[in-house]
Amino acid sequence: MIGLEVKKQMEKAGEYPDVLIGCCGGGSNFAGFAFPFLADKLAGKKKNLEFIGVEPENCASLCRGKYAYDFGDSGKQTPLLKMKTLGCDFVPPPIHAGGLRYHGIAPSLAFLHHGGLMKAKSYSQLEVFKAAIDFSRTEGIIPAPETAHAVKAAIDEALKAKKEGRKKVIVFNFSGHGLLDLKGYDDYLYQRLK
């Protein structure tokens, strides 16, 4: 639904994205945001449209996982799924972006990444919190740690476009506020995060 809403908002603004960015854990957030635009790309309406899924560096299934059949859970109770996976036995270190601590990515997104229709980036927790603080100071909104991954990638894409002197319409999914994650911000500001 969110992707359909974004399409309507872009139509009202008279714009169309050049790049869509969202955080990725299991993949539902990113898929719901990007899939309505993927249909346009596959139909040839916007061939150069980029999709970037962003994940934590210490749990980067898209960036470092293998494309293989694996269980969707650590208890090995689900059917085997073809996904980008770090292995169902992988135990990620504790990070504040808890919603992004999953060993694999949804089969649909794994297929798109494997086929080159989607890019992936990963960032350290410290980079992500720095971007979140910068965003909070300029926009007045505190992003959730998960959302801050997309914020970091959007900032990087904007700086890259500025350096290249290109106009680029960058849309990222602000998937949640960080008002319940203030302990993570406190840990970052007082240098207790690694």
C-alpha cells in the first residue's frame, strides 16, 4: 500500500523517482514500498530506475549472503526458501535496529538482487546513527534505527548527485520514528555504541 501512496504523491508533485531506497531486514518494508515502481521498470516505462535495499553491516544478507535454499527460521520448521542468506544458524550481534536482524531476505527480493534489478548497501551502526542525528537536526524528526539505514543511503545518494552535478529524484521510505528508541540515541551520543 505504501508504494501506491508514494506513486500518487509523486504524481501530485509532477515528479518520478530516479532511485527508491528502503531498509531491509526480512524485506516486507522494502517490497511494499518499491514493488509498485518495479512494475513500471519491468514494463519499460523507467528503465534507469534504481532500487537500493539498505541493511546493517553486521547482518547483511543481501550484501554478503549466498543465494541458496535455506530455512526461514532458526528452528528449521519452515519449508526451504530460495533466498540470500547468512545461514539459518546465524546469530546476529545485538544492534539497535532490531527489526533488521534477520539471517535472510525474502525470496522475491533475493531474486531481484540476484538478477541485478536491485542494489544493496550496508552500513555500520555508528554511520547510521550519525545520519539519523543529522536528519533529526535538519528535519526535526527522529528516525527509528531501522529507518536511519535508508536515511544514510539517501544522504549518500544526494551527495553523489551533487558531486556529479546531476538532478536526481531520490525517494526513501521513512518507515518509523525513533521515539521508542531513545536509549539507542543516548548510547550513540555518549559513545557507548560499537
